[in-house]
Amino acid sequence: MNVKNHNLPAGQRTPHDAARATGDDAPWRAAPLGALQRAEHARQLAARHVLQPTTAGKGGAQALRALLGTDADAIAASCDALDEAARAGFALPPAGARLLDQHHLLDAQVRLVRAGLRPVAATLPTLAPDGAVRAWRLVLDVVAHGDGRIDAGELALFVAAYQEGPQSALLCIAELDALPALLRLALIDNLRRLAARGPCACWTRPRRGPVT
């Protein structure tokens, strides 16, 4: 499977300073940072970020919703492939088995993201020069440096430290309201990237024989 998020503007595909493996489908990964290091990193981001005079508009909102749909479809396809491999008698990797068992929980998260983005996505500030949605860029950075783990305390420290910068670094109400939905979207996108590896891994594992 090779589902990519080319429907996003280039600046919205990669978190700043994220060290990723080659390929657009590699998981969001960057050097791990402790709480204080993340706070300092947030201040550095705030100093570098320059806002555009316009917001994301309909294009940015549609791109984020399109990414959500693409991710949900790709994860479902990975689950179908995992189920097929299991029925063919291949032993699933632990992560693949857990994804297949709990895939139904993803639907609720997708609905929460859609509901959270609907009222605010078109009003989110964007960054120059690439037009990336600032809040989206920030949550990708959080996910990448946390290796997909979100700690509420560290997240609060990161957001507070970011806003210690210039006046333009203050997040608007729409961005703060969108953070939960964007964090869910970033984690779903990361899950899609990881899920794509599962079916391929199955074919290198022992085969028990087809399930009847």
C-alpha cells in the first residue's frame, strides 16, 4: 500500500526539524526531547515562525479533512490485509493483531476529529512562506518528538513556552479549540503510516496454515 498525503500543501507534510526515514509514508519521528527541552524547542519555533496575513481558508480546511479520510481508508485497507494474512495462516505481529482487534475504536476518533475541525479549520492562521497551518505544524512537531506519545503536562508546557515569544506567537482561540482534533488527526496519520507496515511484516512470519 502506498497512500500518501500529497493533497496537503508541502509545508504541512513534515514537522519542523523532524528526522524521518526516507519516503513520504515514514512515521513522524524526531529526536526525543524531555519536558524542558521541548519548552526550549517551542521558544525557538516561536522565534522562527512568521505568520501569513491570511488564514487557512477553505483550501486548508478541505486538505485536513481530506487527509483524515485518506488515513481512515488506508488503515481500513491495512486491517483488511492483516485479516487476509491471518486467514491464510500467517502469524500476525503483535502490533498488527492489536490494530485488527481494536480497529472499531478508530471510527469514534475519526468522528471526533471531523466534529472538532468543522467550526474552526477555515480560520486557522498559516505560516509563511509555505502556507502551513500553524497549529497543524505544532502538533506534528509534538507527535514527532514524542514518538507518538502525548503527555498532557508536557503538551501544556510546550504550548505555554511557545507563547512566551513575540506577540505573533500567541495562539488564537480557534487554534486552541482545534488542538484536540489536530492532535487526534496527527496520531491517526501516524497510525496509518505504521499500519501500512503490518501486512508486509506478516509474510516474513511463520505460517500455521489457513484458518477454516
